[in-house]
Amino acid sequence: MLAINPFFLAVGIILGSGILPLLFLWRRFVLMKAVASFGITAGCLIGLIDAILKLSHGVDWASSASYLHAFRLAFHMDGLSAFFLMAIFLVSLLAAVYSYHYMDDAQKTIRVAVHYLFFSLLVASMALVVTAANMITFMLCWEIMSLSSFFLVVYNYENDGNRKAGYLYFIFSQVGAMVILAAFGVIYSHAASFGFEGAAALPETAKLLVFVLAFIGFGSKAGVFPFHVWLPHAHPAAPSHISAIMSGVMIKCGIYGILRIYALLGWHTPLSGYIVLVAGMISGILGVVYALGQHDIKRLLAYHSVENIGIILIGIGLGMVGVAAGNPVMALLGFGGGLLHVLNHAIFKSLLFMGAGMVLHKTGTRTIDVLGGVIKKMPITGTTFLIGSLAICGLPPFNGFVSEFMIYIGGFRGAALGQADFALSLLAIVSLAVIGGLALACFTKVMGVVFQGEPRSRAAEAVNEKGTSMITPMVVLAGACLVIGVFPGVFAGMALKAAEALQLGYGRVPLAPFMQLTGNITLGALLFFTVLVSILVLRIFLYRGKSVTASGTWGCGFTQPTARMQYTGSSYAGSILEFFGPLAPLEENHPPIEGRFPAKTYYQSHVHDIAERHMQGVIVSPVLAAFDKLRWLQHGDIHLYIGYILLAIVVLLFFV
């Protein structure tokens, strides 16, 4: 009996769960949602189990099939692919569960069904991208991933802002794809093959060109500064569970591409590490600075994706420097920490987007300064969001700390090297510290303004926490943040195995010292919880039999304090943004207060993204202008379109 590959079975179930409900169940809204969300969940669960088993046992497999009788669609799964698949299937599984109650508008039955079609295409294409084994397969799956995510971004297409976000994302994704295609073209010009195996034989100059082109193309998808311009527009526009997938795992396909090209080229020079390190430090610091100035909670989280991509690149860059310097421990710590942060960021960023989605779903607004006191009526959402906030700030005992700690240790290993390696390693350590401090300030702002205090509007007062399918994924993700933070050994071991799959030539490095390091983290976390539980038990014992009362806090002399007297996000972050003024120009708009009886006034502020200011003129406007000049091709005449098709066939006959 022919055995079915579990990976292709998972992909088939996911695709079927998007296609069949649209074709046969679109008239029955609840059944359609149930079949689609359950089917995608089931397919992702099969894929997740298969990826974990293959990564744990070090099993590789390859498969291929003919495409148009001219090309071969080839797939290969190794440790690196399996690690990324683990993150993709985990986040997509929970997002599918979350979507059941989130997509509850029965007036948009067909639109929701189409949404599930593109949802399934996005998940399947991401899985196929990280297993693609030649250029044709990779680009085909990459384009499906980009197009399906575009249609998900413009789900609420009647909104002008959403359409603009979708077009901006489409432009950057297609320009990025063209740059990746150019990198593949350089490889093909030397190897005369669509396979990736010819990349290692390229001349040194060609390797530099391919690496730079690939870094720009994949960096655009990953949200690396300054190619991140689309990201803070697209992520808020998409439904919240799609934002979780795009930020949690889709942008990581760009990280996968950078790692895979680096390994295939075998270009282990210090320059590759320097490029990635510098890009990581700039992305990390500016990402969190721009996040501080945001008033939209989902836009704020989108900029934190830029920040965390920066942290991942710092780890990968340190690993590349370690390989070039012949320091295998530094290399493994850098790559291992960067890859573990890929998984950790997928978990806590998905949690944060789902928490923000719950707030949006119940209040109808994403504006930070009109919320407040949400945790009182949404305690599970508030608590899980707090856990995600602590994790993204890199605080123990949560998962973000573990991966950042590994990157820190890798950076200190680099400090023992000479000259440029020492300077950049030191800058990487300082950058991580700055990023962590700014992230803590940013999420203190979010927790304080959105979840603490008193409601600032009626929308923040009339909230509830109904929706089991939305709450459950948040609880699971919050638990994962805690489990990885307290027991990081297994997960760090998976990241190190994935790093070893890159086969970077530093040989087999004993993993025992790294496991001892994670064991020490576990002991520290358990000691922390022991002290915490002891204090709670002691408090209960000391307060036994005593009456506990509640009263208002000191109002600074005001006997009738109101929500308007609370800190706003703008006032809280103002002093920090002033310091970064040259990099994050702050535009303020507030008329002066005049007269004995001043009229009602207002205050508005906006932090400008310097990359967006310049990219608009460098990339977006020229591309739109070029498209405008090509509008004459689209006449609306069917006969002319048939002529285009015939002309294309005639041209192709010369090549096939």
C-alpha cells in the first residue's frame, strides 16, 4: 500500500478546507465557518506533529513532480525547514481556531468564505516556500504566498485606508520578488540549472551580488529597515488573526530565505555578517522608536515586528561573524539564538495581535488613547496580553528572555575577537540593551493606557469577553511563553539542530554546554516561582481573619478625578521621542490656549517614519507612474486580450 507523506497530507487538507466550503457551503454561514476553521486546524496539527518528529529525529526527505512537462516542482525538508514549519503550523492552527468567533458577520457570507480560501492558500504556500528545492518551485510558491496575503489585507476593501495598505504591500512584495528573481538569475547564468546546488560554485564577486540582492528581496518581505514601509500599513488593515500570521510567521519566510541563500552560497566572509548585523541593529532600534510614537495599537505592534526582525538579524549576523572568524561556539549561539527568537516571536507576537484583535472586536476601535480599564472586564485578555508584553520585552521567566540571552552570550563571545568583529559585537550588545529598554517603555505605555486606569470612552466601558474560540488560542500562546521561558532546553535544542542543518563547515559542536546553560535558566525560573508562591502563601496566612477594604487612590488634591486626568500614550512617550527627534521627527498640532475663558482645544501628534518619507518618492511613486503609463494596454476589448495571449504563445514557442 502506498504511504502518504504527512506533509503533503497536511497541505492537502488545508487547501481542501479553504476550497470546499467556498464551493458547497457558502449559503450556510455557521457550517461553512466550522468546516473551514476545523479543517485548517486539523491540517496544521498534522503538519505540526510531522515537523516536530522530523526535527527531533533528524529525518530529511525529498520529493519532486513534473510541472507543465518542462520543469520539475521539487521539495526537500531538512532541519531548518522543519523548524520554520513548526512555527508556521503552530501559529496558523491557533489563528484558525481564533477566526471562528472573530469572523462573525453573517452579512458577509461570501466574503468570509473567500477569506478562508486565501487563508488556506497562505498557510499552504508558506509551508511549500520553506520546503522548495529549486528556483521554479520557490518562486511559484512565493508568489502564491504574496498574492493570497494581499487579498487578505484588503478584506475590508470598502475602506480607503485598507485599499491603500493593500496596494502598498502589493508593490513592495512584487518589487522584492523581482529582486529575488534577479538573484536567482545570477545563479542560473553561471550554473545553467534551476537547482540551488550550483550557487556554491559561483565566483566571489557573483556571490556578493547574489547575497546583496537576496538580502534586499527577502528583507523586504521580512520588514527590514528601510524596506519595512508596507508593514505598519498592511498588518493593521488585515483581520487580527491574519495579522498574527503575517507578523508571526509570514515575514519569517524572508528570514528563511536569507539563511538558505547564505548556506547555499557558502560565502563565509566577515562582510556578510557585517551587512546583516548593521541592518539588524538599525531595524531593532528604529522599529521600537517608531512603535513608541503610535496611537493605533495594531500599528504599534506592526512596528514591533520590525524591532524583533532586527533582533533576529543581530543573532544571525553574530553567527555569520562567528563562522568567518572560526569561532563555532559564537556561530552556534548566534544562529541558535536567532532561530529560537523566530519561534518565540511567532508565539508572543501572535498572542499580542490576538489580544489587540479581541479589544478591537469588542470596542470597535484601535486607538490607544480612547481606551482604558479594559482589563477589569476582560481579565483573561488583559492577563495574556501582559504575559506577551513581558515576553516581547525579553524579561524572565518568559520565552523572549531565553533567545535574547543566547544572542547576548554570542555577542560577548565576539567581544574576544579583534578589530571590526570586536566593535560590531560590542555594538550588538549595546543595541540589544537599548531595544529591550525601549520595548519595556512602549509596553508599559500600552498596558497602562489601554488596560489599566479608567475607561476614556463609552466604547471602552461596554465590553465583554465572550468568544471561547478567541480566548483559547491566547491562553495556549501565553502558556507557551511561560513553558519555553521556564523549560527552554528542548526548544533551544531544536533551534540548535536547525542551525546545524545549515552545514556551515564548523563541524559538530558538543551541545552539552548549551543544554547546561538552559538548565541554569530553568533553575533560576523555578527559584523565582518558589519565592513568588511563598510570598503569596505568606500573605494569605498573615491576612487570615482580617477585613480587607477598597478605596480610591490619592487624587493629588482633586476630589472628583476623571479619566481625562490620566496619562495619554502621547504624553507618556513624549520625552523619549524628543531624544530620537532626528531619526523620528515628531509633528505636533495644537492651537495655543488664549484668553480668560479659552475655547475648547485639542492636541495631535504624529511620528514620521523617515524611510516612508523617502521610499514614497524612490519606489512607490515611480512604480505607480509606470503602471499609469501602461494603462493603454487595458482597453476592455476581448479581441485584443486574445491577441495578447496568442502573441505570448508565439514568443514562448521560441523557448520551449
